[in-house]
Amino acid sequence: MAGQAVIQIRNMHKTFPGVHALKGVDLDLYPGEVHALVGENGAGKSTLIKIISGAYTFTEGTYLINGQDAGIKNTIDAIQKGISVIYQELNLVPSLSIAENIFFGRLPSKLGRVLWSEVYAGAQKYLVMVGLSVKSAMKVQYLSVAQQQLVEIAKSLALDSKVIIMDEPTSALSPKEIKSLFEVIVKLKAKGVCIMYVSHKLEEIFELSDRISVFRDGARVGAMLTGETDQQCLIEMMVGRKLSDMFPEHNRIFGDTVLEVTGLTTDKVTDLNFHVKRGEIVGFSGLMGAGRSEMTRGLFGADKRSAGHVFINGKEVEKDSTGAAHAAGMGLVTENRKTEGLLPNLSVKKNISIASLNQFSKLFHIFPRREDTESNTLVDKLRIKTPSVEQLVTKLSGGNQQKVLLSRWLMKENLKLLIIDEPTRGIDVGAKSEIYTLMDMLAKQGLAILMVSSELPEILGMCDRIYVMKNGKITGEFNREEATETVLLEKAIS
Ligand SMILES: Nc1ncnc2c1ncn2[C@@H]1O[C@H](COP(=O)(O)OP(=O)(O)OP(=O)(O)O)[C@@H](O)[C@H]1O
Ligand SMILES: [Mg+2]
């Protein structure tokens, strides 16, 4: 590419105890380009971002900004040098106005008095730039995740950022919100801002980026112009091997009904009737906000049920009790794995075994060897990247934390029904196909599986039967043979 790079990284190394997270990475970022980073879970993408943005120091290497030694001391220093990160966990102060957040720590003032009209008008200008039509005096707490993300972008514009880094920015956005984020990115690009974009969604990468860097195992193994490559080639470079079909063949045989739900009603969902058979994978499709996650919460007893019945193998499950759901053989992997499931102060092993401790203990005595063997087996099976099962779970990369939560339920002995909300969100392509194979294998062993997914290819590729939801109600039911993207979308929208 022509011109001077804004950021130059040379021979960058980063080590953590037991982990060589970056191994001699070179990278140039240019003004006005969208540069995508792709790679398997644990490949080192977030580590590199944290170094560039001053959150981590590096072990060895050079880091230049506009040809000069970056010398970044911390994240505030990085922001002052023109580098901003839009995190997935948002960093705004909810109780303050949008304008106060945009000018946080540097409100325009005169003689010690804040010039509020300038604050609001100034902020409004940046909101217009990111296409957000709300008043800048509004408090951040009333905004959706997508809107907050746009405020973060407005804030980095106000800081005159030259490089804006986005780490999986669309994972909590609806298709419409994603579209408007992309429009903003195109505008930023035209202004000469460099966008570094990390995502596991390859369609996004192909739509947005100019160049792609592929990371594997701490090294940058590939660099290409987006126009000169394709998905298959990219996937092979990411996983370092040929991937055959993404989805397993459909040759499952169903048994008796395991789950029967009649008239399930909570605050959020109305009169849901559905069932799942032994050996069957049933999907719930629909748009964001259709009530699918709320369905799983009502089913599992986490949300109060005002009407309806849930049966497992013909036996009614006591309502409003997750303990009863658990005892009846139900397992739930939630969508917000970070906030709802992970035990941050514990090891990988404890996080895996927590739901099945009774299997390893007798009169409060835990059998550590079985706990070790079984968690090690799962770590291998799901290819969880960790130096050992004793590692603190928070030290794993985002995608590997997800796999830990998934394995928690796979270890449970009396599991009859597994409910998975967005089974592969944030998970790389290689691991995705492994999770699909694993789900197929579990179904073949007699488990009933209910999955919620926003990805239509995943729904169509995996499910034997599909329910569509809209506004808290089931609006359609399709067999595998009848289902197409079009009919599912029709029922989700109309
Ligand atoms: N603070 C830390 N302490 C110890 N190990 C760490 C720490 N942060 C990251 N690692 C390790 O460094 C490696 C790279 O992790 P990183 O988070 O950069 O991966 P990633 O490419 O962002 O993956 P994902 O797609 O899953 O988010 C992993 O093996 C991870 O476990
Ligand atoms: Mg990451």
C-alpha cells in the first residue's frame, strides 16, 4: 500500500506464564483502510489489540506510530496518541449523558465553569457523524448496546483518533444495527481513519475489509488483499488444514418425546407449545428480540411462569425452579456466557465440573482424579486452548471461555435435554464444525437438543425441525425438508 503506515509492528512477542501468545508478529496499518484480523480462538488477536492500545506491555519487538517509537505507557496514553478501541463490554458511564461521556475528562470550560451549550452542541455534531439521531443530553443508560457502540465511536472521533480498533463489534447487534455500523465504518474510512476489525463472521470480513491478516497460534501466517481471496482459502489458512463439510450428515434416528411443553407463558412469551424427541436437534429461529432466549429461561425455570406445563419423559417438572429443571435432566448453556455462567475466580477444571460435582463426590469428598480425567478429555475433545486445566478461566481467550461453558453440560451424567442459546457465537470456524459434530454425536447417543440461533445457515445445517418465533409467540414450524432461509425469514418478520 502507498504512503506512510500509521502503525508498524515488528517482531512482536508476548509471553504469559506457560503461553507464548504472540510469536514475532509484523503488521502495518495504513490510513483509510479496513484491516481485518482473523484466526482461531486463542490465536492472539485480542492480545495484539491490547498491546497496540496500551492495555498490555510487550515482551519483545518494536511498535512505531508514524515512524516514531510509540512508547505507549497505558490506555490513556494510547488514546492521546490517536488509538481507540471499541470494546464489546462497553466502557461508558451509564448515569452520565451522552455528551458528558463523549467529552469525559475534558469538558469544554471557561474560568472553571463548564460551557454546557458547547458540550451538547459539540457532542451532537459527532452523533450526526455516526448517524445516531438522539439528543446528546440523554443519559447513556437508556441506549441499546448498538447505540452505545455508536456513542463510543463518536467519542473516538471527538478524540480525533487515527486508528479505531473493533474487537467482535457486531456480536450483540441486530442485522439492521450491523448495517448502520457498516455505513459508519465506510464514512470513517473515507475520512482517512484506519479501522482494525476483528470478527469470526467471515461474511462481514468480505463485505468490509480491504486487507486481511490471518493469525494462527500466535503468528501472522497470512496477509492478503480481500479481493484476491475467498472464504474457503481463508478458512484453510486459519485452521491450517483442509476442512471438509461444515455440517454433519443428517442421518439421525429419533425416539420417544423427551421434552413436551404446553401453553408456556411468562412475562415475555405467550402460549408456547413445542416438543423435542430423543436424538432430535430442534432449532428456534427468529430475529433479535423475538423472545427465543426468554423461551429458554421460562423453560428452565429461571423466569416466572404464569401458565403452562413442562414435561421431561412424561413427568412434569416443577415450575419456577432451576434446581428442579436441573434434577429432571435439563441443561442450559446461556447466550450471555460471560455474565451468566463463568466463574471468573476458578480454574478451567472447576468451571467445567461445577454442574456435575455430585458425580465426583460422595459425602462431600471429591474424587479429584476422575474430575481431572474427565475435564482433560473435554479440553481435548473441544480443543480448548489452555496450558492446563488448572489455568484461571479468565486467562483464556474469549472463544475458549465459551467452549469451557459448553463442556460443563457435556459432563453431566443424567443429561436428557440440552438447551443451547447461540451455540457458536464468538467461536472460530474450525471449532464451530467440531461443535456441530459433537452435537450430532450427542444426539445420536440419545440426547434431545434444543438450540436457539440467529445464524440461518447454522439452523438449516443442523436442525431436524425448526420453530420460528416473533413477538414472544411461535409463528411457524418446519421440517428440515421444508425449511429455507426465505420461509424462515417470512415467518420471523410478517
Ligand atoms: N492475561 C492472560 N494471562 C495468561 N494467558 C493469556 C492472557 N491473555 C491471553 N492469554 C492467552 O494468550 C493466547 C491468545 O489469546 P487471545 O485472547 O489473544 O486470543 P484471540 O485470538 O483473541 O481468541 P478469541 O477468538 O477466542 O477471542 C491464549 O492462549 C490465551 O489463553
Ligand atoms: Mg479475542
